[in-house]
Amino acid sequence: MDFTGKVLRILPLREVSGEIIVDAIIADEREYKRVSFWGEHAEFVLSEVRVGDVLKIKNAYEFSGVDAVGSELSSPAPVSLSSLLAEKRKGSDVSDVGAVSGVSGVRGGAVRRLKVSTYSHVEKIVAEVKALRAWKPVDITVLAVARPEKGKVCVAGIDTAGNWLRPQSIYEGEMLSEGKPRFKNLCVSRIYVDAWRGRRARKEDRFFVHCDGILRELNEKERREFLEKHTDPSVEAVFKSGRTLGLIKPRRILRIHEERATKKRRRRGEISERERSHEEYIHISFQDASGRIYRKWSCRCSDFYKLWDEMRAKHRWTYKWRIRRMLRKNITYFAIGLTHTDYGVEDLEFGAYPMIVGVHIVKK
């Protein structure tokens, strides 16, 4: 088929069977396509194409649905040939797209992808394309921006209808647009999302198509009202209701400490030492509003790590005590979430590992 559209995203290159592949999200006024450029076309995209360019594609191969490599179609993370073959042997475990169709800007229907290879033709043209003009965007108030893990960033927030959303497959290199952040805690960002068709889907997962950037930042009064309005009664009230994201106000902060990544990851079996993204992870023990105590939850909040590093640089011997005092003296909220898998560990209370994905501190 032929397709003309504006380039909204260029995803990190990957390699299959020694051949370079570059995926891009390209959209016209009515729809988007995830286009895989192979061989010389991939080299053309890497060297000549920028976000915002308009491409005219001829004789591309179109396919719909999810093939045997289920999650790879929805998650553009670089993969090796061996892992692809392993996934094929396992088979796919695709979530029900219809369950989220029509919700928060999501459109149902078949997955549509294009493959641009040997017999295809690609060229840049000068044309005005109002990408996704027929789509309804979603405005979310961001409550979680995690540290990058293996090049990806976890972002989550609440839309105008009060629903939690987790746009998936956002890369570290996409967090800035012309030097300005696309997502920031307690700011409203306008995004375009689609149904998440990958494996091990969580209720709030959506495929990230595009972000127009930050619309505005909540003022102090709006922050207080928003956080209080969306606070859940307890950890159990969040995770035992079928959700994997929530907001709690801890009654007490018991302990904050660092742990080396190698020790933690090897014990849990989550990831090998070679693949780890960070040397240290912060863990927080706390008591929620119900009185139950939770120990050593991993904190992934990017802003909290920045605060941690700043305090450690200024107060080498007392920074942990100062941060704990700051959290106790002010009103603290935790955005909490669950990992997408149990990593092969059975009998986890909530079916996956819980973590703190956002830390919000409001003065009393």
C-alpha cells in the first residue's frame, strides 16, 4: 500500500539477523502507522529524516493484528534474534483490545503496521499534514515520571475523567521536545494513545502514539486539591480493586535507604548484572493510612533521585536524616504501581512487585 504522513516519533534502531531496522510512528489526519524501515531505508531514516518531516511511502507491505512475536509489535525495544525466536516458541499472550476501546482516546480495531523493504520507495516531500486531527487527544495530569530503565521511561497520570493511564514505550530520548520536557510531575500533558496490544497488559496500559507537550503546570492550590481528591484509602484499596496504579498518603515514613542494584536484582532474578540500568536504588519503608506497614519498596521517582543526590552533595553525613525529616514535616503522597510481571516468583501478594513511582511533597 501507499501512505503519506508526518513523522511523529523515530524509535531506537534494532537489529534482526544482522539487518538494521528503524521503526517510526507516522500519521496523517485520520490514523497513524507504525512503519518498520529495513536495510537501506533504515539508513535513510537515520541520516535524512527528522521528527516533523513528511514522508511519502509507496509499495509498503501492510499487515494487521499481532503476529507470533506478540509484545514486540507493541513494544519497540531493541531485541535480538534469539529472543525473538524464544518468544515465537512460547506463543503470544495478547490482551483484549476491545476492553479499552473508546476509553481515554483509545481506538479499537486491528493493529496496522507497514514494512518498508526492498521493493518499497520512500521520499521526503514538502506538504502540510495535520497529523491525527481526527483523533481525540487525552489530557493527563502526570503523577509519575520514573528514572529511565534500559532506555525507557515509565510515565503515568490521571486523565480528566479520573482514570489512571500508563502510556507505554516512551524512550529517554523522547522526553524533551526542543529542549522542553514533554512530561513533568503535577503538570498537564496532552497525549495521543491507542490500545495496548502487548503481552502481560495491565489495566492502565496504553500504547503511546504522540505527545503535544505540557499544556500547563498546576499551581500550589491546584496541587493540594488534586492530590487530596485522588488519594486512595490504602495500598490494598488500590491493588485489590484490579488497578495497578494509585495514590496514597502514608501515615508514617519509617526508613529510607539505598541498596546496590547487583544485590537486589540477583536476589529477585529480575535482571542480570550486565543489563542493570543504575548502580543504586532507593528503598522506602512506610505505614499507610490503614495502619499496615510495608517494607523496602523500591522507589523509581526521577525527581526524588534528583533531590536525593542534591542533599547527599550538600550534607554528606546527614542527608538521609534530612530527607526523612522533610517527608515527615510536610504532607507526602506516593504514586504507587505494580511491575508488569512477577519475574517468575510465585505467591506475591499483589501478583507482581509493588513500587513507588512518584513522590509528591506539599507544605503543611
